[in-house]
Amino acid sequence: MTELIDQEDAGRTAVTLLASLAARMASLYVMSGADAIGSLTAGFAAYGRELAQTEHGARMREAFAASRIGSNGEAIWKALRIDEWASTIPPSPVMQQMRNDIALVVAEDVADAIAQLPVPSQPSGMRGLPNPIDANFLDFTLGLWGYAKEVAAALDALAEPTMNREKSVIRATKERPNGGSMLR
């Protein structure tokens, strides 16, 4: 969870996070749905390849591969050529985007950032890949698992300040505002 908290000199602010989100939203108007879904699919596969380099990720990938979902998933991906398709599309940085979006929604100065709209953003057009990167079913499944795990952990951490020992909701008050900013 500490990965959501930047170092002080990282330069990530509510304004830059809002600009990043605005750029992603604006790009949806100029790209096809197939490109958007393909980029997410390739992004999860890329994250899965990264996770497979860890001890726990390697065990999970091996477990997926040994199960029916591994053989069926690979067969489906090969038959429908999803692997070929997703391997030729630039992967979205799904984890970085999710972490940035969570940091944005917990930032204390979102209203100030929104007041600065339109937020200029750097152009982020499609960047072609020099060589296709293998986007296979097992890497996608592992990436999706890791993503879901991190989203669940982030949401649990965000809810924790408003939960008491019995796990019921504690309403925010002026004396005890909801949490603090994970954006530093």
C-alpha cells in the first residue's frame, strides 16, 4: 500500500494526476474501443509478466497454468487470436494509472485542481511497439489477479480510517475527517 505514497520530490500533485486522467479520458474520443480494450489487455499481460518474476507471482502463474483455466484460457486465446492481437498493441500502464487515480480521489486539494481546468496535458498518442511483446492468457490472468488484489487492498486501506474495531462505519466529523491524503 505504501506504493501509493510518493516521495516528496516525485512531483506528483493533484493537478498532474488530474491532467493524466483528463488525457486518458480525452484519448477515448480518438481511439477505437478495440484499441482501448487491447491496450488494457496488453497492460494486464505486461503486469502479469512483471508479477511472474516474483516468488508469489510465479507460484500463482504456475497454479493458473496447472488448472483448467490455464489450458482452456490458452486454447481460447489461441483460437480467437487474442494473443496475437494483444501482443501488437502498446500496453497501458494499468497499475500506475490505478495508483494515480486512487491518489487523486484521496487528495486534499482536488477542488483546487479542478478549478484550474482545463488542465493541459502532454500528448499521449499511440506509440507503436518496435517488436510485439507476448501477451498471453496466463500473463493476462496473473496481471488481472495482481491488479484486483491491489485494488482490494487499496480500498480496504481507504476504508480503514472510518471503520471501528467491529468493522462498522464511523461517520466523518470535523474533529476526525476521513483519513488523510495519500498524495504527498
